Amino acid sequence: MIVIVCQASEEMLLDLSQSDVAKALHVTRGFISNVENGRVNMAMRLMVYYARPMHVSLDEIVGLTDKQYLSTALDHEIMEEVSQLSLEEKHKLLTQLRTDKKNKEAKGEAVTGVDT
């Protein structure tokens, strides 16, 4: 049985109804409900159609992607988004990241990533 377990796609789907997903995949809302509840398997063709708009791999959909790959893919996605920002927006983003890091450090929370 194939169950959609991709965390990224689950987060993206939070804003979509079963009807929205069904419409995008050209299936019924009932079919999507059955897939979500493990009553039916999603065909490979539908998984491919599902993966494209969610910007995830088939490995991610079936839960076979290792964490190192996901981290690297996320880094690339973030860099792509940042590369499209203006210089001013990049400065604002960096300032915000540094502020968030300092706030977490002040609260004693674990911090990873941004250098100050």
C-alpha cells in the first residue's frame, strides 16, 4: 500500500481541500479520501501528477528520501528564493535571521545556521 508521507507535501496540502487535490489530479474527492485513509493505493501515474505541483520527488511521497538529501534540497530551494530578492530585501532577511538567532539564544533555545 502506498501512503503519502512526505512532510513537505503534507504542509503544502494543509491549505488545500480534498476537492482541490482531486480536481488537480482529475479524480474524485472520494478517491483522495480513500488514499488518505489507506483504503486504496494511488497509481504511479497519479503519484507523478501529484509530485509535480507539490515540487517533491516520488521518493519523498513514499517516504524513501534520506534526511541528508532533504536538507540539501531545502538548502537549494532557500538559495533559489534568496537569489531572487533585491539587495535591500537580502539585508532585511539577514537582519531578521540574526535577530531571531539572538532571541533564541537569549531564551536558551538551540540555534543552528546563521553566522553573526
